[in-house]
Amino acid sequence: MSRATPMLVARYLIDGAVHVGRVEGDEFVRLDGYPWLGGRETGARDRRAMARLLAPVAPGKIVCVGLNYRSHIAESASVAPGAAPREEPMLFLKPPSAVIASGEAIRLPPGVTRMDPEAEMAVVIGRRARRVAAADALAHVAGVTAFDDVSARNYQKTDGQWARAKGFDTFAPLGPWIAVGLDPRGLRVECRVNGAVRQRGDTADLLFDVPWLVSFVSSIMTLEPGDVLATGTPAGVAPVVPGDRVEVEVEGVGVLENPVEAGP
């Protein structure tokens, strides 16, 4: 992976069919599959304005990392004494049913009294990874995308584990597309709510970087093509309410944008 201009790969719906395409201006250059799986251009082009953007992949699993930015650990320690850098990552899972695309609404479920967006860089797995070495890990990564780890804080505090707090439908915005060939090191990550910056970080601040995480996670569970590994969020988390608009931007990827609405 390099700093060269990455290929942006989208997944979209047009004329009732799901396609994968390379982003080129106001068009999608249609592919017959994901490029990391051998997909090639078909010769067809689709106007972006005529297509409905989907989440760029349909992951089998979403593996998330808690407290992986030094700035977020310091922030958490101010409200939860005992938060400190860990010797190993804290992992949790989000269900695939929580995934939504850029443009779709994050919904505030009944009973949730505080809902926070969390801007994250995520990587999409391109090759099956089981017990891979960190030195070989990036060869198993298809590309980089933006992710929003939406969290119900009241349930996160009361439940003792995070399945409910992190697993509601719409709590995993993903996209808008995948930047293939983008080096995940040293990327700016930002969250904006109604245009105002809430979070701003850099993946250089990660305690555990992408190669280390892929190696660690793959020593526990096999990572399959299309799986998503979200790498944690920087400082600045704060709640949103219906009527807000959340933007998560990852340098080199683009902007994942979702309105917030009430309802299950």
C-alpha cells in the first residue's frame, strides 16, 4: 500500500441489480467483482445520480477495537478512572444487521437516553487471514473505509457487556466506498456534527496499528474476505439527537454522511 491515489470502489443498486464499480467523476465504472477478488471492468458505466449507494461490502463480521487512541484513553480516564493503555486490544463485535450505507439514517431506539457517534478508520479484509504475521498482514487487507461505531451509552454502562449498546440496527454506518491501495498509517480521522468538528485524530496515534491488529485478531478468529476491522475512535465523543447530521471523514477515503432520526 502507498500514498498513490487509491482506487475508490463502491457497491450500488441500479435497475434493481447490485453492482460493484470504480468511482470516476460522476460515474461508476462497472466491475464484474471486487478487484481484490479478480474483478475486471465490464465496459459498462453507470451515472452515480441514477444509483443508490449501498454499504461497500456486506461483512460476515465486524470486529471493533476499544480504547485504541491515546487521546481517547486520556478522555475516558477523566470520566472512568482506571482507563489506561492496554497490553492487548479490547475487542468486541457488531452484527452485520447493524450496517447501513452513507445517506441512510441512524435511528435513535426507544430506551436509549444517550447515543454517540464514533468516527473510525476501518479496513476491509481481502484475503482469508488465519494466524498471519504482522509483517504479512497488509497483504490480507483489501482497502480502507470510514466507519461510525454508534453507541448507546446508557446500555454500555449498565449491561456490563456491549452487545446491546453497540448492536442496534443502523449502529454501523460504513462507507461511502473502499479506498483500495491506501496506506492506513498516518490518516486523518474526523467526526463532524451539523458541520462542527467533534473529533479529530490521526491513525499515527493508534496504540495498535493495522498490521498488528490483523495479526492479533486472526490469531483468535479467521478473517474472511469482506469482513470489517474497525480500529477505534479518537477523543471528542459526544451525543447526537434526531435532526442532527453526522459526517465521518477518513483522509483518502471520503465522507460517510448519515442523518439522525427517531424510531426503532
